[in-house]
Amino acid sequence: MTVYFSLFLVILTLVTGVVWAIDHFVWKPKRDAKVKSMEAQAGTPFTAEQREQAAPQSSLAEFAQAAFPILAFVLIMRSFLYEPFRIPSGSMMPTLLEGDFILVEKFRYGLRDPVWRQEFIRTGRPERGDIAVFKYPLEPDVDYIKRVVGLPGDRVIYREKKIYVQPADCAQPCAEPDILVAEYSNVSQGEFFKDRAPLTRLREQLDSHSYDILIDRSSPSLTGNYARQEGTRSDEWIVPDGHYFMLGDNRDNSIDSRYWGFVHEDLLVGRAVFIWMSFEFERDRGSWIPRWVPSNVRFERLGGIE
């Protein structure tokens, strides 16, 4: 859907831009010449209203003149600077909640054309701990959002609900101090639930990044459903060159790289940086108000994203 919208926006911007240019450089000089001829015959200059009546601008040209600057601004902003996204699920709780509206920094991971998404300027790549928006590898028309855990060449281990990372640049075999082991500290329990079972909120620190995650201690290990990689154990992966390993912060309620594999750098969209609006949609089942109508605005959530 986002691909079709981008294509539609590009086409509409080009069409209005061409019409505006033709009107400005071809039709407008002809209108001005016609007005000057009529003024010479009348022997007196026309008012603005009389000029418009004598040589009116077409409705198409008028629309293009008004719409082109706006469309061009939106296209540039959305394609290369910032794009708004809505969080559709709880896979990134507690960092991001369903109903959060975020801004994604598009230029952080390279500038790409808005239709074919070919990179023409390389500006950077994800860092471990970033919250990244990307095209879902199994369905590239769909946008996903997860946290970057593994960089190209890293060995990522997810065992007993903990993360271990062997960085690509450490010595081989990797010495114990060179292995990044995520540190955890308890924050709260009972704030978030799954099927009435309380989830444990932990503070996770990986490398220099610190953020909150959710763990369902009653949830069994789903190692048998993990994506398998030849030459590794069932709960570890070596990230290929040009790829990234992504995890949801709601660890036991997220379908991520553990299940479908790695994200190629060509699928990167940008980094989530700001929550600009947050709506709550919870209401009683018997309510006559449609579920898509917000029930509350969570102003306290507005601000930067860890």
C-alpha cells in the first residue's frame, strides 16, 4: 500500500509540476500579450479583475499552481526527511504502544528514491539498539518496526529470554569479555498483561543502549519455530553481510528475526525518533461508538523515543 501511495504522490507531483511549468512559461505570456493588446485598444490599463476577465487562467492551471508547491513539499519531506507511521500492534511494548503515531527519520539510513527505493546517497547504517522501520522481508509492501540487535557479521544468541551478542569485530575465537551480554534489572510487573497473565517489565542494557522490554515468564520457549541457519544452533544466528537482526521489545509477543530471518539493508526505511500523537482505543464491548474512534489521548507519551 505504501508503494502505491508513493507512486501516486510522485505521479501527481510530476503532472501538476508540468502543468504549472507550461502555464508559467507558455500560457501566461500569451495571456499577458492578449491583455496588453486589449489595453492598447481601450487606451487605459486594466484592473486585476479586468485582466482576469479578459484572459482567465484555466481551472487546470489554477489547480496545478496551488497544488504543486504543496505536493512537492510533502514528497520531499516524506521521501527524504521524515515520514509519519502508526503503530498497529503491541510487539514493541512498552517502548511503543498500539495507537502511537511516530515520526521516522528517513535520511538516517541513506537517501532512496521514493518508488524503486534505490539508494543514491549513503548517509549511514543502523546502530545496535536503534528502533528501525523496514520493509517486511516476506512481504515488502508491509512496513515493520523492531529494535536492531545484531549488525552485519555479529553472532546473536537468544537463550532463556536473554540476548548475547558476539560482535563481528572481536577476535576469533571471541574471548569472554568481548561477548556483549544484555544486562537486566526489574522495573515492574502487572502493568501489562497477556490473556490476563501479568508481563514482567525489565530494563535491558545492550552495549551503550538502555531501554525497557516485556517478558512473559509463563511463555514456553518456541525454539522449534525459530528460523534455522546452517552451521549454528537453533537459538543462535550469524548475521550475513548487509543484513540486520531485529527483535521486538515485547519479546514473547513479537514475530521478528528469530522466526523469519534477517533484514537486508535495501529494506531499511528509517529510524523511529519521536512520538507526535498517541491515541487509546479501549472501550466496553457494548459501546455504540466504533472502535476506530479514539477513546483517549495519551499526552504523556509524546516526545522522543529511546
